[in-house]
Amino acid sequence: MSEIFNPKKEMFNNPQFGSMEEYKALVADFDNDYEGTWAKFADEKIDWFTPYNKILDESNAPFYKWFSGGTMNVAHQCVDRHLDTKKNKAAIIFEGDNGDKEIITYRELAYRVNQTANMFKNKFDIKKGDRVVIYMPMIPEAAVTMLACAKIGAIHSIVFGGFSAEALKDRIIDASAKLVVTADGAFRKGKPYMLKPVVDTALETGCECVKNVCIVERNGEDINWVSGRDYSYNELIKSESSVCEAEPMESEDPLFLLYTSGSTGKPKGVQHSSAGYILWAQMTMEWVFDIKDNDTYWCTADVGWITGHTYIVYGPLAAGATTVMFEGVPTFPDAGRCWKMVEEYQINQFYTAPTAIRLLHKMGENEPAKYDLSSLRILGTVGEPIDPPAWKWYYEAVGNSNCSIVDTYWQTETGGHMISPLPACTPIKPACATFALPGIIAEVIEENGTPTTTGEKGFMCITKPWPSMIRTIWNDDERFVKSYFGDCKKDGKAVYFTGDGAMVSEDDYITITGRTDDVINVSGHRMGTAEVEAAIKKHDNVASVAVVGKPHEIKGEGIFAYIVLKSDEGIADELEEMKTINQLIKAEIGAIALCDAMAFVPDLPKTRSGKIMRRILRSIVKGEEIIQDTSTLEDPSIVGIIESIVKG
């Protein structure tokens, strides 16, 4: 799909960017005065307690510092400063898995944050700089706990509620967490599931740093209470004052740690600052989602991931928006759940992952037509490149061919969006990231810094520091430098390498081609798995696909595809289906990318956030023992099913 879609400007009233000329003018401002333009936005957006005295300190690169000398507080930025004008406005709309609902105004949110912050200080002796691990479901108390930590200067580290006890333990130990905040459990697909037992297992050995566990009683199931260690959030909060002064925080004081999987197996604690992070979270919320005062915005991510941090909690609240938190899954009780909520809450911006879009398409292709989705103005995608067929359905069926689609490219380490279309402004090429946002100097280069030629793949790098960037890996500065500044240079200076490949078209559009380390070496030719997958997805009957390398005695590696079909009807012969798909690959890429083998499977091993666990798929096709933790999968049983299909 090479067609360019121009934004429907009539859908927007006074947008942040009304034209490409406005976008280019701001890009020019950054080009002409990089630091000064950042300072202009910092002065405009942040409610400073004391002003900063230096915009950007590059003296110890790549350990950059922004807005040195300034003090502020992220919880104040997100909640307190809105109370004069928005105290009765909905800050959070919560819908539980079973349909229970709660609307929390900015005033009520301020009360809850202050009570929780006081509880942390008074009952658990949490002080500025202490680490608090949060292992929570998607309930309002998760956001309240994040903001309460920010209010008193504690550093929070959220561990996704689908992670195993071992994964939780590793993160607790690495952060030397003093307190764990969790819940008895939550609800999923109409049934309760448990979190507290996972915490109990994690704390059995090696977590002596943890002094207390604070438990939100959500699903009412019986749990084990350890005397002197475990306390009920619901009970303790009752006696706490709703008044709490915000701790003045230096601009570079850490706000949170968020652990990502590392290539070495040891999780990396990505450390983000206070001022620079919240500035970019707010700016991108306003720019990319064109947030207006009366908008209701919904991001379907989990707070356990960076998307949930930046675009469920911090970004929307800093912008004074109404943000939706959803406990359940998009397809329960049916594939119309999301569209029912859009209609009920009159959602204006809907932000989700391509995996979810493909699932909703597969399970409920005609569901959007059953609901009034006319409130939607912007549709967003995040987490991976979106394939053209999914984009087309999203645009036509969900957006009624009216909404701007913002296909956002960014990472845990970047803190916020890096490359994205701007609604009412950017002409969109489906499945293309388009242009870097103003202030982000994104370049596709060779390792030595030479720009790639048009249409040639290169390394996606950010060649100037920006305020929301990762500051370091917790307790591992050496790994930080090696991981992000050890591969590419420009003008002899190390620059931030995203780990992704990309290419630039003749009209300067940027397309992300996938991880540079997620490649298959076929007869000496490096094939990006994302490129092969994109070709296969163009088959009308392919719902989703994952491509991995398989050892080959002649070519070194062959290409193996795991394919989920939309329908098994009409497949008389799998060999014929393979031939059809390979013909498509040959036409799209060439004979070098043909699959040596395929497995038609009912589903792929995915985490509850929708991430495909490719390492498991590699192990299966190589006949290796699966050493990855499968407890985080949406359906752990799928691993055995896939193994039997591949072996059979």
C-alpha cells in the first residue's frame, strides 16, 4: 500500500500543527537554536519551584543533564497544578474486567495521592531516593501509587503483573527495593487471578532489602498475610491525611526505573529523570494526540510497560486530560468490547498495539460497524510496525476513513515518541513512521556516521541528546554506554543507537525495518525478519506471523515461518498454501527470502501485552530445550501445541 493519506483537517479544531509548514517552522527553530527552543518549552510547560540555571550539560557525555539547578515535582505537574482550574474534571475513568466503573476527578486523585504518599512516609518510612517496586493490575491504585512515589521523591519500579516470581525477584534485588506494593489479584476474562502469591514466592529468598508489602484488596480472594511484613492498603489509607506537600526534586533526580529484557539475560533497569521526562511526555501528548480540554483519551497498554507510564498516567495527567484505565482484555466478553467503550465514554483518541488491531480484526472484523464511533478523531499504534492490511482495516472500519492514524515509533529508553505523524498535519504512508518530531534529530546512518543513500537500510540513530532520554542503566553505567552509545558515531562522537534498522525514501519519509539484531543470515545475506513478515502479512488469509532462523546445512540459516491463518476453510493442501505464500514473498522481496518451511499454528506465544516471544519460537524450531519463562504468556499451553505441530 503506497498510497498517501492526507489528514482530514475538518476533524480538527485549532490543531497543535495545522500544516506541514508549521511543523517545518518548528523544526527550523530547533535547528537554529536547539537549546533555546527546548528552554522555551520547559518554561512554558513546567511549573518550576526554582528555575534552572543551565539548559543542557554535555560535559560528561553520554551522561547528559537537562535543566540543571531547577526543582519541580512530577506529581505536582500532573495533579496539584490543575486543581485551580480542573478540580472537578475527570482525571481517570476506570472500567474493570467485569464492567465495574469508577470516575476519579482531579480533586479526588489529589486526595488519594496525598493519602498514599503519607502512608508510605508514616507507615513504611519511605524517603526520597528509596525504591518502591509496584506489582499491580490495571486498577486506579496503580496510578495513585506511581504518583504518590513521585510526590515524596521515592523511585518507583513497576514490574508487569504477568511476570513470574523469579522475574519479580530479580528486579526487586537489582533495585534494592524497600517496599513492594501489590494487590491480592484482579480479574481477567471474568475470573479472578492472583498476584500476592507470586510476591510471596519472590520474597522467599534473597530479597532481604524488602521490609514491607502493601496489598490492595481488589478481588477478595484469600491470601497469606505475613505478620509484621504485610499490610492492607485499604485499611491503612483510611487514617491518612489528604494533605501532603510535594517534595522539591532536582531536574535530574530519578523518577522511575523500568526494567527491560537484555541480550545477556539480565534485565536492564532503565533510569529516567524527572523534569526532562515529564516535559516530553506532556509535549508529545499534546502534539501527537492533539489533546483538547474536553477530550477523553484511551491507551490500552498496561502500566507495567513504558507505554503505560508515559501515555496512560504521566503524559495525559500532565496535559490535564481525562485518561481511561481498563483492567480487562479487548476481546472479553466479545470482540466488540473496545468499540462499546468508545461509544459509551465518547473516546476521542484510541491508542493500541498492532497485535491487538490484528486480533480485533480477526475475531470481529464487522464489530466496529455495530457501534457509534463518531467521537474518534485520532487512532494510534505502538510497539511494532503495523502492516498495511491491519492499517487499512483500522483506518476504514474503526476510523470510518476519517481519523488520523499516528503510527508512533519510540522505546522504553526514549521516554516518549520519537518519530510519528502529526494529526491534521502529516500526509501518511501506511506502515511508515513518517518524520521525526520537532526537537528529535533522527538520522539513518552507517556505523561511521555517513548518511545512507535513499532507499538503503542503515542504523536508526538519534544524533543529539533530548530531555526524556535514558540517563543510565541502574547501577551499571558501563553497560549503559556499551548498550546505547557503542555502535555508531557521527563526526567522531558516539550517538544514541536505537538498535533498529531504517531507511529513508526520496521524500524523506522514515520507515523502520526492524531490529538489526533480529536478522537471519541466509547464504551470507542478512534478512530482516520484519521485512519477511511484512510480505507474508499481505496474504489475504494470514492473521499474524513470526519468522525465525532455522539451521540449514547448505545456507547456514533458512527461514522458518509460524503462521496464524484467519480461516482454515479452503485449505485443501498446506503445501499449496506454502507455495502461494512463497510466491508472494518472491514477488515482494526476492527468491533469497523464500521460506524453507512453515508451520500453520492456532496462535503465537504472546505476553499479555501482546509481545510475541520469538526466543521460544527459535528454540522450538531448533529442537532446543525451552529455558524461557512461559508463565508470562497469555496462553502458556500454546507452546506445547506449537511444539507438537512442528515436531509432527
